Amino acid sequence: MKQILTATLKFLLKDYFYDLVYWYLFFRKNHINSPDKKRIVIVNHFFDQDIEALKIANKDFEFIILDAKILRYVGVDLFPKEVDKYTVFNSSKVDPYKRRYKLVMNRFINKLRKKYDPIAVVSPSDGFFYIRQLVSSLQDHNLPFIVSDKEGTICPAYFVHYAKYIQDNSPLIADHILVWTQRQKEFWEKTGVDSNKIVVVGQPRSDFWKQQNRWKSKNELGIEGLREKNKMILFLTYDPWSYTPEYMIEKGEMHWDVLRNETDAVIFAYAKANPDIDIVIKAHPQQSDIDLVRQSIVNEGVTNVFLVTGPDLSNHLIVSADCIIGFQSTALIESMVTEKPVIYTFWGEAKDRWSADLIPFHENKGIYIAKSPNELEEYIKTAMLGVPLSDEQKKERHDFVMEYLSIVDGSSADRTLDAIKDLCKIS
């Protein structure tokens, strides 16, 4: 019935059907609660932890949260298939669809200005096709679009290859970009962005580590069956092609099937041998094979292994964990803010072929570097003993976090909001 109704409305309303979508999913649900405050529209594309940090730091603005899924729904429905690929989006055959979408976007922005009168729109990226059209229309209406980049852990391979790829296929079109570190700023400069458009503010969600009142206990995590008093291992799982540039994925290069499968095998064997220890597998919110991971847990018959997803849990899980295992994820760097045992998995192609192209966890002396499944098994046993870090290990972690993640001082969200004020010329 719902599909028939949708098809009927599309037929009757043509592209004005999308106005109805925006009203139903966005405008009717978001109301002005503080009329005296200036408003910022924040596009939420798996940006929950940073939005939470900004809300806590915020004193001067009212935030209007726009779920990126709404924009994507309209974009996917209106554009031809495979438009997510830059080669398709940038081709002339898509131009008629862009013109249609531009008209839809203009009506959306007129409504946005009329209802909320925002001073700016902030988003974690301008690279998605449905966001790029939004930016173009916003600029036609003289509304600033600011990227608060949430992908700050940039591997060396990206500096060598991916910066040029972005410059050629999806250059920054935002008015400004806020980044975590000087290293991240240098990356965007390599893509051709004027340095005056880039502001280093730190990672907003890193404020979490200085705000212990926000930390959840195990019972508050919402993981059914997780035992409050038992030790817990956290494994930050990943897609076999994660942390690789799109052009290498298309060539079938630089993937981690063997590494992840062998890591899984060690973890399941450990779970079976240690039923008194809980293991939480944290999947990325966009991970494509979550169902496969879930089924593997069922197939292994382990009741002390739990799969969790969601964009706002990783830091809370790190707080509760007695040991953290991972590969190239940002969350593994965030684990290094703590003094908990961290194990980096590093064997197979990751070690033998691609080490120079990866974030150099393998050079850090403040964490365990497992160079085989057997070493991973032994390091888990060692880590669960809770041996304190030495001063040298603490310094290694601190320096790594500063270079690849952010200064962690509890004020990154404040700096982000101050930068937005400055960029929008608000006193």
C-alpha cells in the first residue's frame, strides 16, 4: 500500500514530490525552540559523537539537525544508478538530472531560510553527490557551507595518491573546512584547497576523554547479556576493503580479507576458551558485511561474544574495555588516549606489501604489535593481566595521538564553534 501511494504521489506531483519528502521527514519534525539564538543547520552523516560534543559546548546557537539520509533518499531517487561513482556524477549525461535536482534544492533552501534563517550549514563532508548539489544551491543563496571534516586519520597512501584523486574528481567546494590537525590541513592543501580556507580546531568528539561525567557504565551501554563485573575485550572490526582509496578498491587491490578472517578466528577461539570474559565486536556504522559478522557469531556458538553497531558507542566501549584490538581505525587511536592495553593486528599483506602506505601503528612502542595470529593470541593473554604502561609508552601514545588524531584538552568543540563564529563574522 505504501509503495502504491508513493508511486501515485510521484506521478501526480512530479519533482514536487520531493518537497513533500523534505516536509514530512525534516521540516515538520524540527521546530525553533530558542527564537533569540542564531541557528546552524548541521548535516548528520554518522556525525553523532561530534554533534553531541558541540551540543555540550554550545551556548550561543540553536542547532537544527538534518539527517543526511533524507538528502540521500531524494538524490538516489532522482539521479540515475551508480551516481555515487565520481565518473558517473561528473559525466555530461548526468547534467539534466543536476538541473532537476538544482530546482528541487532551491525550493528546499528557500523553505530552510524561511523557517530557520540559519547563519550557516555545517557538514562532515561535501564529497557526496547529494551534498555537492546542496552546496551549490546554498552558495547561490549566499549561505555559508562549512565542512567539519571527521575523517582526520589520513594514511600516507592518501597523501601520495588520493589527494590528486580528490582534486581531479571531487575537489572541496565548501566555503571553509575545519580539521583536527596540522597534518590533516597539509593533506587538504595537497588537494588544492587554499590554506586560508582551512582552520585547525581539533577533533570535537575527543572532548569526551576530559568529561568523565559522560562515560557510561557497562549496564548503560544497552548490550543485552553483557556482564557488568566480567572483563571485556573490544574488537574494532572493519570491512575487508576499509582504509583504502576508491580507485584501489575498484582495482581489487589493498584489501584485508586474510587479516580480518584470521583475527576473527583468534577471537572466537579465545572466547570459547575463556567463557568468563566477554568480547564485544564493534562494527563500523557503514560496514557492508555486518550480517555476515552476525552470522559468524551464531555459527561459532559463542554466547560471550556480542556484535554492536551505531555511530555513538565506540568511545563508551573503550571506557569499559580491558583490552582493545583493531587495525587502522580512528577508534584505535582514540584508545591510545587511555592507558588501556591496545593490540594492533599487523601481518600478511598489511605488513609485507602495504606497511609504508598505512598509518604507522606498527612503529608505535606504546601498544602491542601482533605480527601473526599466534602473537595476537599471546598478546591478548598478556594484555588481560593489566600490566601498567611505562612513561616511555605513555609518551609514545601521546605523540601519536597528537599527530594523527587531535590535541585532547576538552576544548576542541569550543574551538570549532569559535571558528564558525569567526567564519560567519559573528561577534
